[in-house]
Amino acid sequence: MMGKPIVTVVGSLHMDFTVVTDRLPSPGETVIGKTFKMSPGGKGANQAVASSRLGAKVYMVGRVGRDYLGSLLVEALKKSGVETAFVIKDPSSYTGIALITVDPQGRNTIAVAPGADGALRKEDVERAMPIIAQSSALLLQLEVPIEVVTYAAEEARKRGIKVFLNPAPFKPLPEDLYRNIFALTPNEVEASALTGIEAKDEEKLGKMASKLLDLGTENVVITLGSKGAFLAHRKGSLLIPAYRVKPLDTTGAGDAFNAALAVAVAEGSSIEDAVRFANLVAACKVTKLGAQEGLPKRNEVEAFKGGLISP
Ligand code: ATP
Ligand code: RIB
């Protein structure tokens, strides 16, 4: 067995401000919350921490502001073993933040002010290219400029690196991005927005996936929350059920899922086994509060699995 796989993440870093409420506020409404927590987040940083806790050697590429929150975020990454030499402290912007509400079912609403995420440039990725070239996987999401995502995917693919793109939050994708993607991992809403097809049943999921495969992606994994994930590639498709748990906070479930998928593939698992592992890691995450703080270590995932009934 080889040593730790190297995983590089290009993406966002946020400080999350989370209020737990009895119900999510409607437009124009104020809801009095029960608890408040400030904790590290951002889809990119969450994927980096998740990958590191699952056993990969992880490099993060991104931007924070040259401010107090930025320093806290970089420290949080270091504490989880993530290499931060490619996280730039931008002097002309502020650290990105997310305002989150979580209800008793673990559902959330999120509003992001991207700040320094929006200043990430191709050159920042170019500087990390020697590391990306040695990586087994490159993880991308859509909280940084799309031209940076497109550039990173193209350059990684040229070097034979497997690219995992979580197209969240939704943005239309340039057509020539798809051919550089090893695994595209939208949730149901993002898959509908990308394809113009409504996700009503498994047949419709198949239609969505076919459309995305036709654009050139090697694998499509549509995540379905408590229902699990739908995997499709050129040889076929199947729905892989989620583990049954009582969710406390689903914030970061997608990030845990994507990191686990990439780490498992980097370790040599088939894409199907990697989706099973990703369902397990994400189920473990949703039982804990906090996007990044709730991400499980490998040994916690094993212990969690021992106490579960298989789906
Ligand atoms: P988020 O934006 O909240 O991080 P997402 O919308 O990107 O998540 P989901 O499809 O909601 O993604 O969840 C990702 C994965 O997390 C699912 O495919 C599943 O494996 C796991 N998951 C999410 N919610 C639950 C749940 N209630 N029970 C078990 N597993 C869950
Ligand atoms: O995926 C969860 C993340 O989305 C949160 O940590 C928040 O920062 C938003 O970016």
C-alpha cells in the first residue's frame, strides 16, 4: 500500500456564524435563536479539513483577508494538518463569512459574503501547480471565480490528475469545463439547474446524469440528502442509499461527501465503493454540529460504522 495520497483543494474559506433556531426564518421575519456559534467553514476549507482527517496529505489554495478572522481560519486548517503555504492573506479584501441558521431537523439556510474568495486568481493556482501535479485528486467547488475553477480543472487534467467538482452553490458552467472533470457531484437542485430537468424520480435522475455525461464528465454523482447518492458513468447507473441517522446539522454534509469520495478514489477504491464511503462519512458528519468542526476523523468514521445498521 502506498503512503498518504496527496489531495489539493482550490476554493473558499469562511468564518461561519451559526444560530440554531426552532424554525428557519421566512422572508421579512425575525426568529429568536437558541444558541450561537462562530466556527470555521467555507466549502473549500471544509473539503480540505475533511480530506486531512480521513488520512490524506492536503494542500489548500485560497484567499482570506489580512484580518483576525483570516488568521483564525488559517490556524484551524493547520490544526487539522492542512498545508497552508498557498493560502494568501489578501491586503485589499476581508475574510469571507457565512450567516447560517439551523433548525431542529438539521436543515439550514446560508448567506455568504465571499470577500477574499472573490479575489482568488489563476496565478494563485499556477503557483501551486507543482503540488497539484503530484496530487492524486484536485477538489473544486464554486465559491471562487469560475475562471479560476476552469483554469485549475484544465491544468490538472492535462497532468493526468483526477478532478472532483462540486458545482455548489449553483452557477452555469462553461461547456468546455465538463471534459476535464472526473467526478461532478451536484445535489438534486444543482443537477436540475445544470440540466433543466426536474429530479422527480430515478428515471429523471438518469436523464439528468446522461445529459451531464454527454457533456464529457467521466462520472456523475447526484447527492440526494437522506436518500443517498445516484452514481452514473458510461457503464451504468445506480442509487446508493444513505445511512439512516438522526441529523443534528447537515451543514457541510456535501463537503464531507466530496472529500471522502476523492480520498477513497485516491486510495484506489472504485467509484462505486467511494460513493458508499462518502455516504458513510457524510452521515457521520450530519450527526455533529458545525460545518468544519463536525467533520469526522478516519477512526471516528470506523467507530460510527460499527454502531450503524447498513442501509
Ligand atoms: P450541504 O449543502 O448541506 O452541505 P448538499 O446539498 O451539498 O449538502 P446533500 O445531498 O444534502 O448535499 O448531502 C450530501 C450527502 O450527505 C448525501 O448524499 C448523504 O450521503 C449525506 N446526507 C445528507 N443528509 C443526510 C441525512 N439526513 N442522513 C444521512 N445522510 C445524509
Ligand atoms: O458547505 C457548507 C459551507 O457553505 C459552510 O461552511 C459555509 O461557509 C458555506 O460556504
